[in-house]
Amino acid sequence: MIKKIFLTLFIIHLSLIKAYAVCPVGAAMPLKAIEEQITQKFDGAKEFIYFGYTPTGFVLSVKDELMFDECGCLTDTGKILLNALGQIMKLSGRRWMILVHSRDGNTQVDRISRTSLRAGAITNYLTDQERCLINQLFPIGFGSIMPTTHASEGRKALGNRIDFLVEDYNLRID
């Protein structure tokens, strides 16, 4: 009986190792390469998408209405965008923060719960599609739009937005 239990645990262990072997492992992709891939995929949607640098890394900001409908469900367009972005995230080998900002809601508590749910929905969708991303994504719901002196006019014009931030604290902006 004990041999059977150990054999079963060993088989489960081998099946888990096989699943992890599918995930890419290696050095993190340079930030410039990530920027080039994002620019190629999303350059035609400048009305809804902004990309650029912040003091903590490279950011892709997406207008909230492109990703979610009025009920808070991911739209088909949002899913297409996340599928394309998920491939870049997976191959980058870097940590990505999903920062959701919104002015909608009567109180800050309403805004935080709304943005946290949306950040969670994005993370769940990406990890369901690209299972390797589970340790690379960090969802944060900010509630109100976080004021920043580093945001360009294009990014501020998005209003309610979702930021996909590739962390790089060695980045120097002059």
C-alpha cells in the first residue's frame, strides 16, 4: 500500500515537472526589445493605447473602455489585446504590474473595489491563457486615477485606464 502511494506521488511529481518545463526560462528580455514588440503590435491604436517610460519601467496604458464593457466583463477586443500582450509577457521573463485606475464610483472604496476586480479579471484571463505568467503578474487596483508628474498628455487623455508596467528599476530617465 505504501509503495502504491509513493508511486502515485512520484507520477504526480513527474507530471508537474513536465508542466514547468514548457515555461521559458532564461535571462530577462531587454526593455528595448519589449518596447519594439509592443510598438509593432499596437502602433495602429494610438487613440486607445499609449506606451512610454516611467521612472520604474516601460508602460503600456490602455483605455478602460477598450478592455471592459459597462458591466465590467472583458470585451472581445480586450481579450484579443490580452492574448497578444500575454505572448510578449511570457517571453519577456520580467515582472509585470497591472495597475487599474478609475474615476468611476461614489467613494474611494467603490473605486478600489471596482479597479481591484478588473485587475483580478485581467490576471485571471492571462494566467488561464498563458499558464506560465502566474509568477510574473502583480495586479493592483488603485481606485482613483493616480496622479503623476511623469505621465505625458497622451496618457492623461486616456482617463480611466489600465497600465501594464514592465518593472525595471535600473532605468534612468534624463
